Amino acid sequence: MNFGFGLINETLAMAEGVTEAVSEAAESGLDIQNHVICGDFLGTGFRITYTTMNTWIIMGVLILFAIVVRIKLNKFKAVPESGFQNFIETIVEAMDNFVSSNMGEKYSYFGNWFFGVFVFILISNLIGLLGFRAPTADLATTACLGFSTFFLIHFMGIIKGRKEYFKGYFEPFPFWLPMNIISELATPVSLSFRLFGNILGGSIIMGLFYTLPAYVKVGIPAALHVYFDVFAGCLQTFIFVMLSMSFIADKIPDETK
């Protein structure tokens, strides 16, 4: 129960921090809006945000990469003879081991899902290095990811836990039901705001830095990009996937693992 209260407090603190950061950036004149591309197609107007456009780009790259891997898969040997096969087998095996160590060997099939989530979030975080707006700097993106985890948490809890799943809402006392429900609802919000806040915060800091005079920025932007885009991007990707696996595994009874 302390974990539930901690999660709620953490979520509120993150939301407050993000709000203050956005307000300060706006007051400084920094443009952090998710601009909209408007147009007309066959007489029908449309609006596309930068987040949507960049998400499509990332999806296109990942789909193209998956097609290439699928084509080359037929040429893979029992003993790898190419660097490409070694690379693919290494990352797939690493994700399988990662999932198995956190969720149990029986649920290693979640590696398929989490591999896709991991790669998508990682590229979304790193795309800022190319001058694009990171999709994960938009709450709509991180909320979708957070509620995907939320769905899997309770789907696996109902399918595998059954009576134990529903019984957990009345522990340690029946009157604790409302707080247990709030605690569960805080999970996707916490996941969403953690990822969103860290990536948006990095974008705001970099944007503010670029408004400084040129003589102040010599050599410093590279170091800041390494921290905010590369280090923080990789770290937040790992944290999101790790927490998602932990939350899902927590709803699966030990005897079924």
C-alpha cells in the first residue's frame, strides 16, 4: 500500500514539475509548441502535428528494417557467417534474456512486444539529434504507451490471477478498495509523465540554451546533447520497459511463472 501512495505522490510531483517547466519556457519566449501542418487533399482539409509526422517516419523506418530482416532471415546460417546475422541474433537473444529474467521463462514471448516498444521509444528519444521533435516529448504518445502497459497488466492479471486478482483490491482491508483502484490508475499516468517529462524537459533545456549568445555555446551543445538525448533517452527507454515488465509480472501469480 505504501507503494501505491508513493506512486500517486510521484505522479503528482512529476505533473507539477512538467507544468512549471513548460510555463517557464513559455515566459522566456521559447517555442515548444507541437506545430500543425495544414493542407488540403481532394477538397478535404487535414491537420498533421509534428509528433504524428515524426511518428510515421519512425514507423516507416522500423517497418522497412523488419522487411529487410525478414528477407535476409531465409539466408541465415546455423553458424553465423555475417555481421548482420550476428547483430540480429544478439539483440533478439538479449531481449529474450531480459524478459525471461524479469517475467519468467514461461512468459518470454513478451519479448516480441517489448522489443518493439523498446526500439520505438529509443528511436523516438534519439531522433532529436537529427533536429526532429521527439514524439515522446508529446504526452499523447507516452500516454498511449502507458495505457498499453496498463491494459496488459490487467489483462494478464485477470487471465492468470482470476480470483486472486480481484481479491487483491480488497487487501489489506475491504474498505481499502478505493485507494487500491486509485493506485492502479496512477500506474499508466506515472509511466506516461515520467517518460514525457524527462524528454520534454531535455528539449526545453536545449531550446533555452540555443537562445544564448553564440560565444557561450562553443562546444557545450555537443555535451548537452550527449546527456539529454543519448544518455537520458537510453535511460528512460530502459526504465519504461523495465517498469512495464515489473508491473505485468507483479499481477501474474508466482505458481504460473
